[in-house]
Amino acid sequence: MDFIRFINSRDIREYLYSIDYQLSLEQKLFVVDKCYRIPLSEKLIAFEDILKEKDENIVIRSSCLYNKDTKDYEKVSLHEMTRSLIRHYDFLQNKLLSDEPLSYYKLSILESDRDYYISAGRFPDFKHVIDYCREQYLECPDYDYLKAFSIKKQYFDGTVDHHGNIQNKTIIANYSDKGELLNIDGDFTCGDWNSFLTTDDLLIYLPMPFEKGDIAVNTEDRLFKFSSSSFISSYDPNTPYVLSGTFIPDEKLSKGYDSSDINTYCYYLDKFRDCLLTSEVNEHLYDIEYYRKPVTGKFKLLKVISSILKKQKTFDVESLAFAVNFYKAKASYQELKEHLSIFDREHLFFFNDEDSDCNADASEFPLFLRNSVKIWLDDERDAPSDYIHCHSVNETNKKIQECEKNAVFIEELNLDHDLGEYSNDGGDAIKLLDFLVQRETFYKVKLHTANPVGRANMQRVIDRYWVHK
């Protein structure tokens, strides 16, 4: 079984495939359990495959399993943890479906043009809520923009905590747009709490493609877990941040020396005060991807910070705050030059609006300082003046990955079909469409090929995979 496909970040998946990385049994269990986008039924099959492999002892880094005598964490059977997860998911599914007093169901839906769920009603039992979903969304021909939905079972069991507050237990189940159960969670456990072993206590090391200065974002698949971001409230979900470089995990992580290595250290823009901050965030690294959208407005500042970090330069918070103020008031240009010698003509270009009288041309600058590009794939015809010219599929693949790594938005891919002798380097241009479909990056595509059969074949691929994106 291909366990790498369970990793949420498409960029980490692609990187591990490229280096032919072999996951350990512990890593397999972790990535399967933390996967948001693949149905739970497939995850349970993967758990059974793990149980077929030879068992091993793993370290559970939980405070309740810390041995004060040996001053070390206890080791448990990986098979025991896997069976515990299977029992836990089975228990929660049965609880979700069962009719119980003092409980009701809440439905929330995620539409394709939103990054948050909206309430869609309350229901007395599971049958009513799932029938409503089928009628209104899953089987309704007039409704084709459902992205996911969530069913929450709310209990009123009367339990009172030591503060005198009533404890309301819940179960949350998240479903795909096809009605497949993706994941389920809740504050119920089958048996004593300490008997339930969770992958939250595993510290897993995986090689990553990211480096200091890369512009990243949380994977959209987090939405399938009824969560968009675990950043603090001053951070806008689904907006970019610059990785500061101190976050890269190493193999110490798997030995349990330091759990802080799984946190994202970054620079991001505060949505309330519009101030640049440094943050250590409890965001799992294996849920981040390269930012693939245009870097515009105030976020242009992130491009500048990114280029400075990639050149191994350093700066302090006061200088960054001064730079933000400069973005708001360009009249302080001369004062900025006196305070921040790190900026040069290339960086200052990004503080100018697109419709300003700035004479600089973005094409003069290195790729990592450009906001967007258009790519022309053709073995013979020269590219128009505002395009980057690539001659082969493999060259185009590398250029796309280079753009993604440097947060350069790909506006358009304009493709020929027959690539002549360059077809020896990746095939004809239809292979580029296969590459984009495989990695689920549906950039805008135009065709300029004169080959009618090649054009028809490429258009069929586009009509099949791009039409709903």
C-alpha cells in the first residue's frame, strides 16, 4: 500500500516520492491517522495492513505515561495503538448512529467558494440529518457547489465539572461532497481515558522540501477536519506566511528530545494591527504547502522578507515594523533608506502599486521577486514578450515547482502539443497535463497547438479535470 499518499501536504508527498523515501511503521500509523481528505474506510484498511507487519515498540510521549522512577516515557506496542485506534473509531461511529436521549444533531456545510462552514439546521436523530443531506445536497441536481459537510452530535448528560459547569459531550463527523465519512472525533472513548492511545503523542520526523524564507500556507485539506487554522486569533486563515528557518525538524524529534521542532516558526501579518510579528505556532509542519496564489497588497512585504532570509541576511523586529509603516506611507522613502539598508531597488519595486508611475519592470528581476508569470511551452515558436519560454515537459515541470517554491503565481500555461526532439525530455505536452492532474494543481491552461488531434486529446483532459476547478 502507498502510505505516503495519506500525508496532507501535496508538497511533502511530492518530495518524499522524489527521494524514494521509505516510511517506518510508526510513520505509517501517524500519517494515516492524521489524514483529513481520504475516507475513514480507506484509513481503516490501512490500519489493518499495518497490523499485518511485524510489531515494534514505540515511545508514547504523554505525561500520563511518564515513569518517574526511570525518568523516561513508557514504550507500548505499535499494534496495540493501532487496534486502539480501530476500536475508538468504531465506537464513535456507533455512538453517532445510535438514537439516544438528551442529544440532537447539528448540520454545517462547506461550499466550494468558502473557507468556513455555515450552519444548516438541527435535527432530532441521525436518520433525519442524513436524509436531509441527501435531498438538499448529495442528490440534488440543482446544487453542485458542496465541498464538504459536518454532522455534530451534541449531548446533555448533566455531568458537572469542579467549577460547577455542565459538561456537554460531542461527536463531530466530517464528510466529503460525495457523502463519504472522512474523519470522526469526540470526547468519548471506549473505556477508561488512559487506555486510549492516540497518535497525538507521537513525534514523527519526515524530510521536508521547505527552507528558510519559503512562503507557505496551511493546506486546504484542514477544512475537511472542521478547522482552517490553529494560528492565534490575530492571524487570518488561508493567508501566507514566511518560514523563518528555525522550524526545520531533524531526527532528534523521533527520539523524543524536543517536541518544539514540530511547531511552525514564521513571519506573518497581524490582521488587526497590520503589524508584522514573529510567531511560534502549534501548527503541525506536515500540514503546510507552498503558497500558490498571487502575492498582492500588503503581502508584498512577505516577498521582500523572503528574499532577505534566502540571502541569509538578518533583521530585527523594529526594522520590520518600520517597513510596514513605510508601506502605509510611501512619503517616508528617504527615511526608510537611512534606517534599512537591506532594501534595494528590486525590493522597493514591490511597495509600488500596479497602477503607479514606477518605471521598473518585474521581468528585470530574478524569478523569486516576481509576483506572477505566464509560461509558454513550445519547441519552435518564440514566446510572446510577457511569457517565460520552456521547450520540454520536464523543463516546464521544474519551472512550475520553482515558481511554487518562490510564491510566484502561475497565471497561465500556454501549450503546444508536438515538441519535436524535446519530447525526449518528458514526452509531448499532454504529459504536462497528466503531471498537473496527478498533483492536483489546476492552473489556467490555453492551447496554441496546430495539431488538431493533439489539441482534441488535450482538451478532453482539460474538460474532464479542469471544468469544476
